Amino acid sequence: MGNSLLPILYFVALNTLIVLAGYVLIKNKWIIVSWLMLILTVLAIHLIFLNQSPILRMFALIATTFTGMKVIAVTQGYKNKPLTLSFTQWLVFAAGWAGMRAEPFETLGQKPLPNAWPMIRFGVSRVIGGLLLIGLAHLTVKLPVNHNFVYITATGLLLIAMSLILHFGLLNISAGIWRLKGVNAYSLFRQPAKSINLTELWGKRWNIAFSEMTAIAVYRPVRNKLGNAAGLIAGFVFSGLLHELALSLPVKTGYGLPMLYFIIQGLMVLMEKVLTRHNPGFLQNKIVAHAWVFFWIVLPMPLLFHAAFIRDVVWPLAGF
């Protein structure tokens, strides 16, 4: 812990600097400077945590990247309109919410909004479910069966468990708490299993914070200059880059695999649009549609959650 204390203090100082300087950049609409600040601070965190554990490196890189991307997204979001977000509202948004749209925090401190407690209860139930799955994974590794079967099954349980705890649990609890404070926070993961095509999954149901960030900071600027297809591919390439920071850089290997996963997703979304345009009946059958989405999300998933990340981050986080 002693060896990690100084890097953690540097991390806190850098992220505090990003938040404080960020409001100045937002007020002055300095988008290029915002991108430069993101690049420099992520590079600094990478060097500061170079010899720390993969888990600590992962959390530091993800948190710093998200903080920097909030500055970029909000600067872009208020680019063509007056800044109506106060400094206090910006601080609360930057430090306390995973979404990328700051506008809901303009009503911070007003009367509570409906559906807060149901969201909190939903989140708590998902955290409990995730913890139960981690317990089941621990039981699975004790089974006297084939090693590969145990590894694949336990890893699958752990990935689902951690998604339940974070994506559907803690983030919904956070949204519910903010709704009690008058902020129109919302679920960032909207029943992704109901997606009937990849466009719907990535654009409207899975990780809304990420799609908001990518749309505001990358897709729309590129689309306005080069067209929809270029904007879409640029958005997926950028997603791949951020996942390289989150999944490969912490374990210092696996480079290019998360990027390849998101390039595949982008190409499949484009193909999906072409097939739907030439054949309106494509993906109209719900069973076929769900099978299509499941196939393209799950089959290449070992590229995203590659072996080194599973070994050095996922399993240790679950107590193995």
C-alpha cells in the first residue's frame, strides 16, 4: 500500500486539476485544448502507474480518461449555446455521475423526480445477483471436471457478475440517488437483451454514457465533414482506442485485440444498414434478429476480454 500511496495522490491531484481547468475550457469553448489535456493527463497517469498492479492501473486510466472525456463532451455540448451550467453543478456532474450529458445537472437541488426508488431497488437487486454469481464461480472452480470447461464457465459467470454489479447495479443506484436530488439522471444500460439489431444495441441500449460521449466528441464532428459512414467507423475506432486504454494497457499486452473487436462491430453495423436497405425483411423475425445480435457480440468477445485481462484483472477482482 505504501508503494501505491504516492501514485494515488498524483492521481487525485491530476483529476482535480482536470475538473477545475475543465470548467474554464468549457466556458471558453476550447475544444482542441480539451483534447490536448486528455492526451497529456492519460499519458501522465500511464507513466505514474507504470509499475503498479494491473487493477490499480486500470481504475486510474479509466477514471482519468472519463474525467477528461467529460470536459470534451460538455465543451462540445455547449459549443453552440450559452453555458447554463454553474461551476457547482459542473463539479457535482464531473465527480458524481457516469453519464456524459451535463444538462440534467442544471436542475440539481430541485424537487425529487419520480422513479428514483424503483431504480435504486433495481440496482440493489442486480448487485446482489452479481455477488451470488461470483459465489457460484467460486463453487465452479472446485468442480472435479475438465479444466477448460471450468475456466470458460467461471470466466463467463464473472464477466456477467461484474456487469450486473457495475452496469445494472451501481449505476442505477447512482441514477436513482441523483433523481432524489432533482437531477433527471437515467439508466445507462437499457435492457440490451431486447436489442433486435446491432445499431439499436450500440446506439440506444448498451452503455449510453459511452454512446453519448462518442456521438458528441467524435461521430457528429466527423459525420458533418465526411458523412455518416465515416462518422460511424470513426466512433467505433475511438471506442476501440478507449478500450485499449482500459483493457490492454493495464496488463501491458493484448494490444490491438479490443480495437479489432470494435472495428468488427462498426463494419457489422454498416453491413446491417446495407442489408436492411436492400432487404426490408432482414431481421424482421425476432428469433433471427436476437441470434444475429448475440452472434456478433459474443463470438468475437475473446478479442475484447483477452486472456491477460481475464487473468490479471477479472479473476483477481473476484478474489481468485
